[in-house]
Amino acid sequence: MSETLKPTRRTMLTRLGILLNAGIGAVLAVPVVSYLLAPLRGKNGAPYNQWVKLGPLEQFPEGETRLATFRNPVVRPWDGQTADIPCWVRRIDAEKFQVFAINCAHLGCPVRWFAASGLFMCPCHGGVYYADGSRASGPPERGLFEYEHKVEDGELVILAGQLPTLAAQDRTGRRKTCDC
Amino acid sequence: MRLLKALGAWLDFRLRLGEGIREAATHPIPKSSASWWYVFGSAALTVFGIQVVTGILLAIVYVPSAAQAWSSLQVLNHDLTLGWFLRAMHGWASNFMVALVLIHMIQVFLFGAYKFPRELTWIVGVFLLLMTLGMAFTGQVLRFDQDAYWGLGIGASITGRVPVIGGALVHLLLGGPIIGGDTLSRFFALHVFIIPGLLIGFVGLHLLMVLKLGINEWPMPGRIVRRETYLKEYEQLTHEGVPFVPDAIWKDLVFGAAIVAAIGVCAAVFGPFGPKGQPDPTIIQASPRPDFFFLWLFSLLSLLPPQMETPVLLLMPPVAILILLLVPVLSGEGEKHWKKRPVAVLTVLVVAVALGSFTHLASTTPWSPEMDAWSGAPVPISELKGRSALERRGALVFQAKQCRNCHRLGREGGMRGPALDEVALRLTSDQLIRQVLQGGGNMPAYGKNLSPAETTALVAYLETLKPAGRAPAHDASQP
Ligand code: FES
């Protein structure tokens, strides 16, 4: 029995065969892994975040906070309704806006605006925010996520495209504009 | 009959499986192991079988596309003959499977069955539990409704808390920048190919070890497991033992059949789970809730102090899994009987009570504001009787400013804040004003949203909220 374990030409060839397979496997792993990591690189070379129109300024009366929706800039044809993203637009005065993500800064549930009390409330774990998005109470550690925005040709435009999470946002600021 | 026998012989001559199967089936087990306590594992396996069959049947209709998944579930529920029943079976069997796996695990733990030489069987079992929970979660995602959508959002938000690579992990989890088609596709692959494939492999390993190492004997107080002697003692027990088939298996069969019947009855009586509202994020009137077995987590997320949340969320799962994996390594020998293992019993009790009460809490969600209470739950008439005009105006402010969403009055309203039926006994008018304007103690400050007149009216009303004949709160610093 021990005799057959001695390295002969055949055992050497077997080892070579195993090595050959391992090598080819390693080479083939490269496309597999990069395929799996594709979601990290944006779609078709386009960055995830792009400027999207929210609509003409008249839609947002001064001193009010309104729900607006936009189509996500990067979509798949089979995304359906999931690519329609809502957000809260607060028009402070003629020029000044704040655009808040719908997703609670705690764990992403949809916050609702209550105009009479000037609060955003979250249905999940009871997070509450003030009208300017800052944290009022409950489990969130920070204020609502905000989208970067500008006014172009009489329309409100925001920089959006990703699900807002603590990772996609600045973790340090209490309310930092989205730099994702 | 003769023909059948001949066919069997023909097949076996070529397959050479009969001998092995006969041996495995009739292998001797300790007499005490043919017990009604030893049926949960096999029942979980039976339910897994149901899941495979019903899962495949659902997959021939279900469309794993974000745009169409929800409507394909509607077709299953309403248009296809008994499609609803298959969905119900799959959903209920999932609940039964998680429950059975948990019960099996507790039984194995309390009976010391994880000790030498069955440590690896336990470790593989821990992975089976994780995969079962993984199937439950991914299954909830495939029921692509509002709960699934926001549940994914919660999953992504938790993932996003991982330091440094959180953002990358979120994109990998979602398969893209948002919850959408790519997300559903990858959860479909997880639920239908990846986890079940692993599950089948691990179940095979688990069973193989049960066969090779033998079913655990009934523990006796004082019968100590020692590495040097255990195998001999166990052999002695099997020597005096009984064959697995038929002495033990009939109990597995009876219990398994009862479980299958119970699943069928639940499915027929209670019907399928959801789908609830469409997975349309613009419908923000949603109150996402997880499925039963994740409710405890929902409670935990609501009750943890904010600063503790990220560490707990990120460290708790790996630590819990590590502890489970280490159980047989740390106590691979010694006493098996629960009567001699008070710490083990206590641990099970504490964990069960904790998870149980968290789950129960989640069914009342006292921490969530009741979003419609301000418009749907008017101040009870009894709380308006005999009030002055100013006080009634205060009641109006109380209602219109959404105070009811968090405060109960007359058993209606949210429970986020304290009920206010007797608030005048607790707070003086000065304290009330300060609390309303500045907030604090988890209450938002209303200073910016109340005019002085509104504040006066509101506080005047709140001061009337006390049982008749009892003195209001008194400021000790005043004479
Ligand atoms: S998700 Fe809003 S409070 Fe938890």
C-alpha cells in the first residue's frame, strides 16, 4: 500500500491535473466575481446620482411642505412602480427650499408630514422630526436625509438616485445635504 | 406482486442500494430513543418537503419581476384553481417549519444531545436554523407587497450602518441603487436556488451524522458523558436497543402526518398571507410590519436607545451565532439531564420569555404614533362636558395639532406618550406649558407651532383632565 504512495510519474501527472484545474478555476473566478460586484459600479457607466426634475415651482406653495414624486434616474424596464420615488418638498420662501427623503433616518420607513403640528412622524418605531427635518424625538439618531437641489428654468431639480441610508449620506452632520 | 418483486430485484441488482437502506432503516437505537420527544427533527424535514413541493408549484406561475410579482400573486390568489390554497400551504408551512426547527433545537439543547460525539451535528444544525430563518425572510420579500418593500428598506438601512463598506453592501444587497427589479431578482435566486441548495446539502450532512453517530439516548441524571467511555456505553445501549424501523419511526410518521394535517387545516381556514398593498413607494400610507418570527426584532429596534442601536444591530447577530456554535465546544462533556443543568434551563427560559414578550409587544406597537388618531378618534364627549369656552377651544387645539397620535384619551389614540386622562394630577399649569412648548422626554417641542392663544387654550383644557373631586397637581415651591 505504502508503495503506491511514492511519487511516480502518474501521481505527478495527477497533481499536475489538479493544478491545471485549480488554475483555470481561478481565472474563471475573475469574471464571476466582477459580475457579482457589478452593482457597485453604477449602471451602463452612468452614475447612480443624477439631477431629476420635481416639477415647476408653482407646485410648491410658499410656507408649505408637499409630497413630490420622481422617476428614479437609473431604472430597469421591469422596475415598475418601485422606481417612482416620493420625497417631501418644503418651500420656505420664494427662493429657499428643502427637499427631504421619504425614508426615515432610523431604518427607512416612509415618514408622513403633519401640517398642523409641523411634524414628520414615522409609522415604524415612532421617530419624529421638525418641519426643517431636524430630529425631534424617537429612535432616529439624526435629522431627515436631504437631497441637494437647485432651481432651473422655473423648475425644482434635485440630485437623487439612491435609496438614502446612513451609508449613502454624511454620517457626521445632523442634516447634511446628500453627497452620495 | 411477483412482478413487482422481480422488478425490485432487477433494480436492486443494478443500483445496489437495498442493502444499505435496509441497514440504515433497521439500525439499532437505544430503547429510550424511540420517544415522542424525538419527533421534531423529522417533522421539520417533512415540512421542508412540503415547502419544496409547494414552492415549485408556485414558481411555475409566480413572476419574479418588480413590476409584475404583485399581480402574479393576485392571479394565484384569485384566478387560478386552488392557487390560494397552495400559497396558504407554503406560507403556513413556513411558519410551522421555523417553529419546529426552534422546538427541535430547544429539545436537543435541554437533552444534552449536542455533547460528544455529536458536536458537529449541532453546529450543522445551527446553520440549518440560520438558513430556515433566511428562507423565511427572503420568502417575505418574494411576497412583493408594501411590507416587503419597506422591509427591504429596513434591511438596507441596517446594512448601511456597517462602517466603511456599508454603502457597498447596500448596493450588493439591493443589486442596484434602489429597491427595484434587481433586488427582487436576487432575492428570488436566494430563496429558490441558493439557500434551498445549501439547505439540502446541510440536511443531508445532518442526517448522515445522525445515522453514523446514532440517535441520542434518553438522558439520565448522573449519567456523565466522557470522551473516553461514551462510545462504549452508547454501544451497550444500542446492543440492548430496538431497530429504528419500525420501533421508533411510527411515532415520527404519526407526528409528521399530524403536522401536515395541521398545516392543511390552517391553510384552508386562514388562507394565504397577503399580499398586502402594492409595492409602490409613493403610497406612503404604509405601516410596515415584519412577519411573525421577526416581530421581536421590530420591538427591539423600537426600544433600543439610539446610541446603542448600531453596535447592537451589527454585533448581536454574529455574537449570538458564535455562542450557538460554541455551545458544544464549551460543554462537550458532562451531565446531559436538564435537572442537573440549571444554567441551561434558565438560559432557555430567559431567552424564551424575552423573545416572547418582545413579540407580544410588537402586536400592540405602543411606540408607533397612531397616524390617523387626530382625525379618526375625536375627544370623547364625556371629556367635553362642563368645560368653559376656552377649555373647549383647547380640546380643539388638542385634536387639530395631532396630539392624539401619541396620547390616549378615553382609551383611544396613540401610546407613544403617556395617556392624558389624568394629566392634571401629574403636572401643574406651568409644567404643562413648559412641556408643550419645549418638549422633552421624547416629546417634540411645539413652541413654533402654537400661538400664545392656542397654548393658553390647550393648557386650560389639559388642566381639566382629572377625575372629579381630586386635587390638581401642586407646585411645591409655591405656598
Ligand atoms: S424607521 Fe422611522 S423610527 Fe424606525
